[in-house]
Amino acid sequence: MIYLIMGVSGSGKTTIGQALSQEFGCAFYDADDFHPPENITKMSQGIPLNDSDRLPWLNAIKLVINQHQEENKNAVITCSALKQSYRDLLEENTTDIIWIYLKGNHETILNRLQQRSKHFMKENMLISQFKTLEEPENAVIIDVNLSVKEILQEIIEQTYAKIESNKDF
């Protein structure tokens, strides 16, 4: 199973992804680590990425997904995946993917961004992320205001419920 944790910057993807990978005893990948240097430079300057900038990044993440599926290994991957077209690319020719959407409002996420340091994503770019965001219809949706423990419990409960009912993800 591949667990893809999505949401805007500051929604808690890395924190939840690391905790979930520990809970499941599987590999963890942070999509931020797959950005080419040019993307990080742009974002560090407060310049939002466009679809052309994102394509090499998404393709690098897709390779990780494919590798884990070929080896029949579980993984937790964080990726903003704000547009449905990005999610479609990541899902292409794959199975057993569960999307987890960390959902929060602008005020909550902005407050979180203002509290963190040493990250290339600047808070002024949050508005562009919310404008770009196309909320998923096929995801486990989690409120970011819950504690990490509560979020993990919600993910586990909702994921198993979906698997048991054999619904599409």
C-alpha cells in the first residue's frame, strides 16, 4: 500500500507522514526532498511554481511509487498534490494508493507557517496554494486541528473502513 499524504504547505504532511510510517513500519518520503534546486530557489524567493516547474518533481515522486509497487513494499509519501491532474499523474498505472488529505483553513495554516523556520516555503505563497487547491473526492479527509495521535487514529480507522468496504480510494 502507498499512503500519499497531501495538503497545502504547513498542513502537517511531514509530521503526520513520519508518524504514520513509524506506525506502519514502512519507508517515508518527503516530496520536498525531490524538488530540483531551481524549484527551491524560486520558492525561497516567494515565487510560486507553475506546472512546468512541478513536472520533474512529480515524475521523481512517481518513480518512488512505481519502485515500491514493483517491489510490493509499503510506503508513506508526502506531496502537496494540489491539483487533480497531479494526483492523476501520480496514480497512473498504479494500484493500492490511499490518499490522505490534511484539510485546514487559511488562518490555521498561516499561523503554523509563521511558527516554523528554515523552510523554503514562504507564507506569502500560501494564498496561491489555496487558489490552486482542488480538494480530492477520493481521499481520507482529516482535520488538521486534531492532535497527531488523533490524526493517526482517524487515518487508521478511515483507511481500514475503506479497505473493508472495498470502496474506491
